[in-house]
Amino acid sequence: MGESDPRVSDLGFARVDLDRAARTGDPEVVYGAGKTPEQIVAILGELHTAHPDRAVLATRVSQEAAEAALTALPGVAHDPLARALTLGPLPDPAGAVLVVAAGTSDGPVAAEAALTARVHGAGAEIVTDVGVAGLHRLLAVRERLEAADALVVVAGMEGALPSVVAGLVGVPMIAVPTSVGYGASFGGLAALLAMLNSCAPGVTVVNIDNGYGAGVAAARIARRSR
């Protein structure tokens, strides 16, 4: 595809994929880490121009970039906990995603997953602070787990929560290890390995702190279920 290809917008520093929504059902998303505020604003604005009827998303956005976008792009919304920006209307939700977070410290990753699921066309809610150290808290929300079309289960430390959830309900589930934990958690590696080695069937695992990837997968499952 050359510079004149209508499926690509060449901004000089980035080639924006305008055809992704037609191929996959979802527009390209801006990964903000490592990009300047000006680059994030330019790419997000270009995506919004191409997809004015639905929200476009930028993840891992710094406070400086968020402030630049709020100034330059009318209608942009900033979710500081998720560290993300959206521009344009959220789609009507199809299907229900429930994001389950072990602890409050997992909140940024859980918020990223929930916002991503909403941008990608699913309804999403968050249940937090239901880690295995207080199992009664998880059991108290079992009906909500069963009612969801897809689950995103977020946990750091020893990463045990997805195994427990998968032993309680048969809902499609994406497990997200987080980098929360003390030294021997190795920045989330212990949780990642625990989730990959789960003895409960049906546990699908994404990379450490990848709330975005989990949110996309869960939204697609939820959309298809409806």
C-alpha cells in the first residue's frame, strides 16, 4: 500500500490504518506510551475523522498528553485511572463484560480493560477487591459472575484469582496478570506463570498489565454472544 492508498493516512511520523474497522470490526487504537502529546493528538484526531460515528481510543496516555488532547480535541474524554482518552460516542452495548479485580492496586489495569470493552461495543462493569485473601467477598458476587457474557479477571501478587473464578463459573474468561506485588513477584512474572499453569480449564491469559488486550477479547466474545 502506497502513500496514496485511501486505507492509510500518512502523517509523516505514523501511517494510520483507516481500514482496520472494515477488516476486524474495530478501529485502530493509539498506544500512547513513547509518543509525544502532539503525535497522540494528531493520530487520535485522524482516527476520529475517519470514524466520527463511534469512539476511538488512546491508551497509556500521560497527564501531559491528556491535557494537550483536552485542549486540542473538542469532545475528548479523559479517564485518569485507565490512563486513556476516548473521542466520539461509545457504541450501543452488545453483551456484558464483567471485570473482576483482586485488589484496589489492580485498579488501573482493570479500568483500562473496562473502558476498552466499552469502546469495542460491549457493556462493562467492574467488581474490585475480591482477591483470594477474602474469599467470602468473591462468593458474594458469584451471581454477577454467572450473569456476564465474558469475564476479565485481573490480579497481581501470586495470581490465584483466575483459577478460583474458573472453578466457580463456566463463563469465558480472560486473565490479566498485573505487576502489583513485592520483590519475588518479579514485576508480574509470578502471576503470569501462575495463570498459565492454572489447573482450572478455560483460563486464557494475556500479557502482564495488558488490560487493553483483555478488554478487546472480552468485548468480541460478548458481542458475539448477543
